[in-house]
Amino acid sequence: MAHAASMNESGLWTKVRGAINEHPRARGVKSYDPIILGLAVVALAACAIVAASIPARRATRVDPIVRWYE
């Protein structure tokens, strides 16, 4: 059963890679382009910072002693 799962995953990966390579807007952009990779890293880091800072900021506004005894 594990062999069938690995075959399906590799087939899916092949289709995704093929779709990326065939996409008209992706022409001329290599998968190892440092500018694109850098922009992707910056975008993901920005999303992670925003996703972590919103709940952290809300948590700083709560008095822990008051919440403990409610």
C-alpha cells in the first residue's frame, strides 16, 4: 500500500511541476531564480509575522490575574 501512495504522490508532483513549467506567465523564470526565491521567502516571512503578531498583541492586553479568577 505504501508503494501505491508513493507512486500517487510522485505522479502529483510531476503534474504540478509540469503545470508550473507550462504556465505562460512563468516563461523565462527558472525554478532556481534567486530574486523569485527571495521574494517568496520575504512574502512567507511577512505572513508569518502578521499571523503571529495579531494574537500576541491581543494577549498582551489581557490582565492574567483577572482572567485567572474568572
